[in-house]
Amino acid sequence: MPTTGEKPGKGKYKCKKCGKVITLDNDSDQLPPCPVCQHTEWDKIQ
């Protein structure tokens, strides 16, 4: 499970707590804390 600060690669990630979906456009992008609830664990959905 990717967490805040990791660089898991391009794709869509869903917050494990609130379900907010974000998109990383580059392999070098770091996952942020969730912009809605500040949770730090994500599931890759695409």
C-alpha cells in the first residue's frame, strides 16, 4: 500500500480513509497527504 512521501509511479490513487481520488502524472511525483482528510495511506486504482 503506497503512503505519503512515496513515489509509486503514474496512476490514480484512492485515499483509504475518505475515498478521495488523486492522479499522479509523473513517475517522480510524490504522494501527498489526502487533500480532504490528511490521511496518508492510498490504494492504487489504475
